[in-house]
Amino acid sequence: MQMKRFVEPALVASFLATPLFAQEKTMLVLDASGSMWGQIEGTAKITIAQGTIDTLLSDLDTGRNLGLMAYGHRRKGDCADIEVLAETGPDTVGDIAAQVARISPKGKTPMAAAIAQAATSMRHVEDKATVILISDGIETCAPDVCAVASALAESGVDFTAHVIGFDIKDPEADAQLACIAAETGGQYLSATDADSLSTALGAVAAKVPETTPEPEVDIRIDAQKQANIGEVIPVSWSGYDAGTTGYELIVRDEQGRKINGTIISGAAPLDLEMPAGVGRYEIALQRVSGQGILATAPIDIVEIPVTLSLPDVIVAGSTIEVAWTGPGYRTDRIGIGFSGERSKKNVMLNNKPSPALLDIPTDAGDYVITYALSQDQKVLAEVPITVTMPQATLTAPAVGTAGDTIVVDFTGPENRNDFIGIVPVGDGGKSKGRHTFRLRNGGPAKLILPDEAGIYDIHYFLAGENVRIATTQITIEEDQ
């Protein structure tokens, strides 16, 4: 679980006395998605952000290499709405101030793509580059923001992303923003109003010393000696001042590779997620940069039994109960798909007890039902199954009058999204029909006929999709 760091107002004096945006290249990335029109004590968040940035820019040395990017400021619903409003370089402060003042939030939140474009624009694979992201919500375009941040950190000469979460109320958004900072060695700070936003922005903009002497104290990690795969455990420590910034708790493998981590931003204990693989690991307290390990403690990660129990007969388009045992972490998934491929359908457990309700695809064939751990989507159990096509019948009048309502008798699986629809003969299987009857309303089906005369097919459609498992024909005549 990621934890937030709230910056105290007393820090303002110290960061104002420090050279700001001192990195070689720094790109300020501003969230201009529609949610930035949300208000804090009667003032829109975008208005607060604009005023805060303007005040900060007035204190800057104009020679700093600073740029500006925004996303969601031009179009609604467009994940490509990302724009560099000012390239990083000296003497950009005035231009950036003017550009910020003109921003009007409209669209989505493509954070991952914006951070990647900012890194590319600063030639992060050749030069030191820093992003300062101000965002009020969760990624709405690319699902794996952490992976993007990690890849940028690995590919860059010295790439860092500092993140300010502005008025964040969603725990998932909070964890996502914290992960961006953690993966790139940056700071994650939280702001809830104009004052805390000003303090947080100043804190991440201040120059951080390249090296910090390690404290000369006896530091110890206190954690359990064994845990289940993927389990989140409390980790405590002694001899370390939690107020010292720039450190994290990590779990790493025997080769010293970091698996998971949490930035230290509060008192012990702190929650730390264990790896998805069985074996001997090590919990370490270290600098976020990966240097300067202060203490370590071994831990053994063990397997947890997982079972899946299914109905004897499974038909296409149905919803089945899958009884399960296993870790049951909130974002664990039970899914169905072809062996070795991503699931076509899945359901997140979301802390609910067994059984889970799983929708079955509308194509017959051989599948596997899997239990996947939330971390790395590692499959812990799978059961092969055969999905069969259900049977259905339709009985309707041979002739009807345009616009009339007819009664259609039917038999079939009656899944929750099954429906009966009417389409012109020769439609090529493309249409679901303009006139439909949802079977969840009970039977018999009452179907309104189209207003145009002609020969039509009445179909039983499976599970809300264009899969037809029964057909009958009707001739529609004009109303005399």
C-alpha cells in the first residue's frame, strides 16, 4: 500500500531559499482533464493550480531549463490530446505563465502517454530529465502507468518523475500516482488546497542534493520470516528517522533485483507487498535511488493452495458460479480464455467471498478457467473446460402487419442478456435488429414489427451479442 506524504507549511521558507528547477531539463506536466473543474471551497482546482504555478514562476531564475506540457485541454474523450506548450529551455518562464493561464480543462487523463512524451521531448536517453506532474485523478487511457514509469527510468540517463496528487480521494488513483514516483525515484506529495499545493510544488521543484550521508545508527528491520505469495505484510524498523526523505522499503530477490517497494513517508509499520514467486527474498531499507542500503531482513515466500470448482455442463453465453479457494486479494481475477492466451472474460474478486460469477463467451470450444494473482497476473490454478452451444426454438406467425406487435414463443437458455430481434432477410449477419425483446422481461416475447413491408428473419440472439442460435421467418405486409 502506497502512503502519502503531506508537506508542512514550515518547509516553504527552506525551499524558497533553494534554487528551483535546478535539474538540467524539467518539464511541468499539468492535468487539464475535465475533473479539474471540480471545486475546493468554491474555487475550481484548475484555477487554484494556475494561480499557484504563476506565483512559483515569478520566483524563478529565467535561465532555468523549464518546459510545459498539458493533457486533456483541447478535446473531450481524446487520449491523444497531449501537447508540449513550451519546450524545455532558458527564458521560458514568461511563456509558460501565459500558456498556463489559457488552459481550459476538457478531456481525459492520458498520464502514461504524457509522461512518456515529456521524457522523449527532453531526450531522456541522452540527458538528465525531470518531470513534475500535477494530477487530480486516475489514468483513463493506458492501464499500466507503473510499467511505463519503470521503462522510462530504465531507459533514461537519469529520469525522475515527481508527482503531486491534487485533491485525490480515490485510493486506486493515489496508489497509481505514488507508483509513478516510486518507479522513477521521485517524490510523491499530496495537496488538498491552494496552500498545500504551493508547498508541494515548491518542495519537488527545489534542488535535491546529489548525495546524502547515511545516518550512523544501528538500523534494524522487523518483519515476519515467512509470507504467502502476493501477501501484503506490515514492516517495522528501528533506528531510522521516518522524517528523513528519499528512502523506501523494498523486497528483492537473491540476485538483488527489486520486486516491489513502498516509499517511506510515515511512521512504522508500513505495508509492503510480497512477490508473486515462491523462494527466498530480502526486505531492505534503502535510498529511493537504489543506493545506500541501511538494513536488510530475510523472508521466505511460500505458495498458497488455490482450487476452482465448476458446473459439470457449461454453455456459451451463460453466467456460471465458480467456487474457489485461494488468497482472495482484492484485484485477483477468475477468467476464461484459450490456453496460454489472455482471458476473453474475467471477473475481479474485489474482496467478495466464493463463489464468483463468471460470464462465458458466446463461442463454443475448448477453454481454460484460471485463477490469476493480482500481481503480475500470475496464474495460480487452471481448469480445462469445453463450452457447448445452447439450443433454442422460435415460433412466430408466418405473416404480420407493419408496425403491429406479435407474440413469439421461444425456448432457450434465457441468459440475462439474451434477446429476440428481427432483421431483414439477407442482412449478412451484421445487424442485431432495430426491434428487440429482452428475455429478462419474461415470456412469451412481444415483438414490434418494423414499419417497412418485406421478408424478415426473427432470431434468438445470445448474451447480448450478434450470435444467433435460432431463426424463424415472417413476411411483413403494409397496413391497409
